[in-house]
Amino acid sequence: MDKRLEKIESWARQIFAGDEIQISPASADASFRRYFRVEHKNDSQIIMDAPPEKEDSEPFVRISSYLSKLDLNVPTVLNSLAEQGFYLLTDLGSVPYLDRLSSENADRLYLDAMRALLVMQSKGKEHEAKIPSYSKDLLLTEMGLFSDWYLGHELGVSLSKRQSEIVQSSYQMLTDSAWQQPKVFVHRDYHSRNLMYVEAHNPGILDFQDAVWGPITYDLVSLLRDCYIAWPEQRVEAWLKKYYAMLSETNLLRDVSVTQFMRWFDLMGIQRHLKASGIFARLKHRDNKSGYIKDIPRTMNYIISVASQYPEFDDFLSVMDELGIPNRLSLTQVE
């Protein structure tokens, strides 16, 4: 029996006393959180189940309030039983960007997403003091997941001393590039599974509780070089230049050329996809969640194709070749 679900059902009956309710799974994510949709009369809300011994929900509640005040479409807390880890939220629907995106509508949907991102970045400064820094140590630790979980656990390979030095040097270059960038509010998972398609006030924005104060290109690369859907590079570059123009009308970019911005974007993407590859492998080997492993070829394709454009990563790519990684993967890209 699912004891927590029984408690959720009891709590929901108290909240909606007198109404006939129907509770069904809404979604789950890579953490210990679960979500249930509560339907009653002609309306619905979401109950987030976040076991307090495993999930700290305070950042979710706090950052939801921040973003809501910026008039962004995020779930807001309507009621809570915080000691149990139960939160009643507004319902942003059941259609993620990933299910709606097509070649025909991508320009429109990404423009909506970029406009919302610009609001977060340009108006989030007042919350800087209460949001953790995306520190150099954190950036390096994230890339270490690639070495530990993807190379070590998924592929079962060990790096030689020379190979390890090359990989660590590459991690340091990526960290230095990230640290050169202007710092803004970073959602940290701004991609097609966390953006909901809604008819009004698009997009709905989910999963912002791990927000940090960090590099200006991070969320943009999460959006445009998504771990779950890939686009032809010429479209990505067009969207990137569009967002650069949008940023240039704010005070967030000063004396930054589009060439410099594109380099930051590219290297930020390598960092993010190294992290993602490691996390996907960790989900399989540590958490018994193997569904994400199918997305590693896409993240590795980003890493190898982008790194090949920058000579300073030639040694890193040589190590990947020595480990036989390109031959292990079916490197594909949506055309």
C-alpha cells in the first residue's frame, strides 16, 4: 500500500469537503518528488508530494513566490501541509513543450520561452542574495559526474594519469568560461520537459527550485540545446542571435560581441551536457531509473560536435576517441 498516497487522498478530501474528487498521477521527476492531479467540479489542482526527509521544499515555495511576482506563469502554492511534504498547487496543464514542439511552431514557442527567460534574467536581481551562487566548485563537481558515473559506471573505463589530466584541464577551461559571463538568475533546468504549453500566458514554468545565481547563457543553452530534443544548428544559431538582440536592449550585456556570446554559449553547453550525461548514468546505476539513458547519445553528440569547433578541446576529443566513445554511441541529430 502507498501510505503517502492514502494521506494525500485524506488531505484532499478535507480541502475539498463536499466535492467529489478524483486523484490521478500527474508526473514524476528525477528526484523523490511526485505529482498528482486533483479534479473536482470543473477545475483541477496539483498536489506535490515531497517527502521532507528527502526533499527540501522551502526553495520551491520561496522561488515560486519570486517568479509569480514577476508575472511569470509558475505553479503557486494554494495550501500546504508542510510537515508532511504536501503542497496544493495551481495546475499548468498536462502538455509539456516536448509533446507540442514541431518544426512549424518552434519559432513561436521558443520566442515565448525566451521572453519569459528575459524577464527572469533582467528582473531577478533583487533576489540574488537569497539564491545560491553557481560557484566554480559546483561547476567542477557537476562535470565530475561525467567521469564518475558515465565513464566509470556506464562505460566501465578508467582514465590513465595523462587522460585524467587532460579531462580535468578541459573541465577547468569550461569553468573559467562560465565564470567570465555576466551573472543572472538561473532556473537551471529550463528545457522542454519543464516548460508547459498553455493557451494563455505561455509558457508555464516548472522545476525551478534548484535555481542559482550564475552564467547568463546557462538557461539559454538548456532551452536551445535541449537534452530531450535537438534542432538543426542553423535554427539554434538564429534563436541564439535573436536572444542576443533581446539581451542587448537591457543592461545585462555590456561590450559583449555576438561572437563572444556564442563562444560562452557553446562552452556552457559542453559543461551542461557533461553534467547531464553523468546524471543520466547515475539515475540508472544508483537510482534504478534507466529511462534517461536513451538521452545520452544526444548529449554526447552535442559535446563532441561543439568541442570539435574549438581547437583547445582537441586533446579532450582525443581522449574520447581513445576510450572508443564515438564508436559506442549512435550519434544522431534531428534534421
